[in-house]
Amino acid sequence: MRMEEPLRTTCQLLHLSHRPSSTEVMLPNTGKLAGATVFITGASRGIGKAIALKAAKDGANIVIAAKTSHAHPKLPGTIYTAAEEIEAAGGKALPCIVDVRDEQQISDAVENAVKKFGGIDILVNNASAISLTNTLDTPMKKVDLMMSVNTRGTYLTSKVCIPYLKKSKIAHILNLSPPLNLNPLWFKQHCAYTIAKYGMSMCVLGMAEEFKGEVAVNALWPKTAIHTAAMDMLGGSGIESQCRKVDIIADAAYSIFKKPKTFTGNFIIDENILKEEGIKNFDAYAIKPGHPLLPDFFLDEFPDTITQKMESHGAAPQLKEEKPQSPSKPRSRAVEETFRVVKNSLSDDIVKATQAVYQFELSGEDGGTWFLDLKNKSGNAGYGEPSGQADVVMNMSTEDFVKMFSGSLKPTMAFMSGKLKIKGNMALAIKLEKLMTQMHAKL
């Protein structure tokens, strides 16, 4: 990482005038974190910043340990703009340029935090890297990045902070990582990402036991997709309607911080702990109240097909019960009709917004190779291979393809259950979901 200035000058305490925050939250602040120092990795935007702002309203000191010192072309916010918001919310901010892969940068940030604030009371390991690609499509550079940021970064930051946390009356480590679900489903499509993310969760298991009675170590994971700038970049415009606000994670984290050190070794789902706090209206956390929400990864809340796959591996998950649906027979020429409707619905605006070529390898009746060109001219769709290189190749049955475009099978569910296999640019694959939503009324 290129540094703009010597490391020893990259942590700067801000003293800005207090301005009331306009962020609306469901869980009221209690003032419990007044004067506490919270060290948060990846706090320049998104979930990390939301947790920082929640703590700042109590008057907490926030150490913003993140890489973004200059504005990103696609992702808003820097450590300095985050610091201004934290000060405006009532806290004190120490923005530090930190890459969690760099031991010296972590050590210097922690040392500066202790000098400024007298110690560290809470660590939030939020920084994370993601690539939802299978084994053969994941370059080792990306594997190394995910392992270094997710697992090693969490371990390293925890190790450096723990000597100071042990001196605190609050003493919490919170990792933004999932429950350790060994369902093979969560490994087959993105093995490297799952290993790296589960490494963060394994830190919870080990450190909670190792430092029991001294430091509480827990994990927090959302039940649904959370809307952030990164999610917009990954899923494209329109994805936000299927997400909840970052406020739900901030409120859940705050609830955990209020608990004693004896509350440790837990894998917490945001909605569950807020229900314990008496929160009932979760629509208030939705970007679009009443709209179906995308389930997050690593939580078994899917239909019987997943149960069958797991049982074949000797697993016995507890899934939400759903009424079994009788399998429908593939409709004759259904795929051809679907592509006809899609082709007639194409426009310059859709092509301009998508900029991708999709290739479908379909099995079953009406199967074979089909394409959807949303990159060239006014777009095109039909049977055969695209004229140019496909950005995304999707493999699935014709029956599931028709269900997916007609709206009875969500692409996310198809992918997670193994019905849909994707090669290529995952961000562009997710963009296709918006077009499918537009097609539902016509198919």
C-alpha cells in the first residue's frame, strides 16, 4: 500500500464542534460507552462506520483503522470524513491509515490510540475481503488477500489489542463473522471465501476460551443482506430494496457491548439479540419496508432441496419448514418463449446500465447454449453462443431457468442451493437479477 506520509503522522485526533446526528436508530443509547475507546477496523464506511456512530452517541472514543485516506472513485467516505461524522455525533475520533495485513501499521495505530485515550476497551474486527468464486476461478492473489485480511488480520489485530483489553472493565472483541455452519453448501461455490471468513469465527472459539473471564469474544452476523456502498457496487442499483440498513448491525453490536465479560463465545444473529432487547418492528430497519429480503450467507433457511443435499453428506440441519412443492414438468419451448420476451423488452437504457454479455448452458428440454447480450448496440438474445466473449456463464436446468426469469425462483437461492453455477464476473451476474425482476410481469 502506498503511503502519502510517514506512518507516525497518520493518526490524527480531531476536535470538531458537536452537531446532533440525524441517523435514526431503533435501540436507544444508554450512555454506557461514554469515555470508552473502541478500535474498529474498516470503519471508514458501511457497517464499521455505523457501529462507530452508534458508540459515538454515548461519547465514546473511536479509532478508525482503515485504508481509505483519499476518496475512492466508487465507494464514498474516507477515514477523515468518518471522523468528522463521529465528532458530530458526540464522540472523539482518531483516524488511522491501517491495512490490517501490515503488523507495523496495526501496532502503531494501537500505540497511538493508547497514548491519546489511555487504553482500548472494545475491538471490532470488521475489515473483510470477498470473492464469491469457485476454486478454479479464484486466482491465488485473491485467495491470499482473503486469508490475509479476514483470518490473519482478525488474529493479528486481536493479538495486539488484547494486552490493553485485559486492563479494561468492558473488554469486548466483536468479529463480524458467521456461525460455523459445516453444511457443504456453503463451501462448494466459494470455498476460499468461506475458509477465510470461518477463520474469523474460529478466532472467536479459541480466544473466547483462552481469555475467559478477562475478555469477552463474540461474533455478529446479519440475518439478511445489509445495504452498503460495497453492496451497491456488487449488486448494482435496485439491490437495496432487498436489504436492511446498517443500523440493525450497529444496534446489535451496541447490545453486545452492554453485556458483561461473561457473555463470551457466542455466535449472534442481529435480529435475534434485538428481539431479546424488545425490538419488534424490524420493518423500521428495512430499506423498503414490506419488500422481500435477501437472506445472508451461512444461515440454513432454504427449501427441502438443501436438506436432501446435506443428508447425503450425513448432516442433519435444522431448517425452517416449508410446504413441499410438487415438481412441475418443463414446459415445451418455454426457454425459447422466455428469450423472445426478454429480447422484445430490451432497450438502450438496459444495455447502458448493465454492460455485460451472458451465456447460458441449459440442460433438459429446450436446452443447449443461449445468450443475452446487454453490452453491444441495443442488445440481443437468442439461441447459440454470443458473438463476443461472455462476461458470465451460467449453468442450470431449463426448468430452473424459466422459474428464475418468471420470479418463482430467486437467483440468490438458486446459486446458494447449487441449482445455478456461475463462472465469470460475479458482480455482473448479480446485476442480471434486476432485469429478471422487470421480466416477472411479462413471463
